[in-house]
Amino acid sequence: MARLGNGNGFDSSVTQTFADDDSGNIAMIGAFLIPVVLAALGIATDYGRASYVRQQMKLAADQSALAATVSIGNGGTETAAIEIANAQWAVNTVALASMGVRPSVSVGKSGGQATARVSFQTSLPTTFSRIMGVQSLEISGVTSTEAKVTSITPTKFSGNGSMWGDPHLVGADGNDARFACPSPSWFNMLSDGGVEVNISCFHNTVGPYPNTDIISDMSVVLGTHTISIHQGPPNPDMTWPRSRLWLGEVTIDGEVYDPSSTKVLANWPQGTVTAIIGDGGDPTNQTADNITISTPQYTIVLNYEYNNGGAVAISAANAGTCGAPGGLWGETLAGINDTKLIGGTNYDAGTIDPSAFAVPTAVSTAPEFKRSPCSLDIASKVKFSQ
């Protein structure tokens, strides 16, 4: 039987037990604090993300300002320095590209000093902080740099040339020669800062043109990107199948393209890749269909509609700044290093030693590929201000 009372008819211990029980108070306090704690953690998460984004953009701004200062300090134009700064920003903010933030860049050169200023500003939408009425967080930063202008006088080269057919080289300096490129080797046509062009041939032994080397593969490397074109060998009578792809198999960074109209295939800070289709792939038209790769220094045109073989045409403007470009075509620019080219004004009068330009793969990146456009001697002397 339950004990309900004492001699006076009431058990005071029941009252005392009730008064001493604080479990309900803890529950109430917990119910109040949990949303506050969660809100604080959420706000901390938003601010932490904003801090990370700003840090990454600030590092990108530092690199952009440095690149622009070095460029203009080494004799580059203000326009070129701003382009370099924007390209550097794009490279260093790939993970933040979806935010679409572009920096504000200004450069100058006065009194022997090269200067650059890179700033950024954006709003980052919040997630958790909205419960506190904070819809976005402002992010901004600025980097200014200056350095003494270098005494280096950049050497710049311009010229036009090509390799085509079975194959013939038209050097950028006017020298013509025949080039034997026995398969399955690759050969470097051009290597300059961040740009490389390589070709490969197959050796034809049948048909009306036996013992002939014909360009079958072309590969262009821009920074970390690779554009390649492959065309299978022709029929024994040296005619291409009518069903062939209009330019062969075009591959960009591992993805195969079969363009059906004029279009931009890729647009990177390092250059633009454009497909120009003028005749729907008619093999009787020798000029209308091509892939054009445009960079600040080069225009590279690739096609398979010339003389039943691959053709590469290269035009250069301000190429080889502060250093001669390498590769077969690069070394003909302005007559550079013609000791490897035995030729005259007629391509039948000259030949080229292919071993001097052999490379192991389609993306070998010859030494000149890793060279900066200009000397970076002033980079260590750049002063930063925040």
C-alpha cells in the first residue's frame, strides 16, 4: 500500500522532492539555447566560407598584380599587361569561376617605375545567416605593386610559314625545304612559352606516289590543354574516302568533336579554338575547312584538305619575346639557327635533318614551352602594398 501521509495527515517529503527537481528548467533552457547555438554555428560557417573565398581571391589578385608588373616592367604594353593579369586571375580562380568575378586592373609606367593595381569586389549569398536577416556578405580586396623597369630590350619576331603535303616546309624566313618525317615519330614544329605544335606522318609505299611521307597527325598544346587531329591513311590511289570526317578526328582534352558548322570549340585564357567549315567537308576544295587556334602571339591553322595530307600554317606576331622560339618552324623565324635547315629558295633544293626536331610524344613540351615570355628578373624586386 502506498504511503500517502504522516501523523498529521500529510507527507512533507513529497513537497520537498518536487521543489528540488530542476529537470524541467534544464529542458527549457536547452530548448532556448539549441536554436541560438545552431544559428551561431551557421553564421560562423557563412563567415568562414566568405573568409576562404576572399583569401583565394586575394592570392589571385597578388599573382595578377605581380604578372602585370613584370610584364610592363619588361617592356610590354599596358594592354598586354592587363590581358596577362586577367589571364592569371582566371587560372588562379578556376574553383571560383561560377561566381563570375572579374578583377579591376590598372597598370602604368612612369619615372622608371612599373606599377599595377588589382582589386575585386563581390557579394556572397549566405545560407544560415539569413535567419538573422543577413542575405549576403560583401567581399573585397586590393593589391598594388611596383618595381623598377628592367633594362632588358625584348626581341620580338613576326613571320608566316607552313608545312604541307608530303611534306614541304615554308619557313617563316622565306626558306623552303623538304622534310622527311618517317613514322611513327613525332616532330616539333613550334615551341614557345606555353605553346607547342607537333606533327606525325605515315610513310606511303603504294599508289602513284610511293615512298612519300604525309602528315597524318597534328597536336597543339596550349598551357594544360591539348588539341589534336588524326586522319587515317588514304586509299592506295591517294584519294580520301568520301565518307571521311571533314577534318579527321578532332580531339580537345580527350573529348572527340565532329563539328557541323562554324563554331568556337574552346575559349581559354591561353587561346581560342575555332572550327571554320565553309564547304561541308568537300575534299575537292583545298582551303575552306580548318581549325584555327589563336593566341596573343600566334595564329595556327590546321586542316587536311591540302594535297591529300595534313597542313599546318603558322603566323606570328611578337613571338619569342625575350627569347627565340624553338622547333622546326620556330627556328626559321627571322633566319634563327638555320644551321639545321639546309635549303634555298626552292623546296627541292633543300632538306632538313629530322632527328634535330624529333620528340617522343604528341605533347612532349620541348624546353622552350616552359619558358616565360620574358625574363622574370624583376619579380624578386617587386614591392607589394595592400
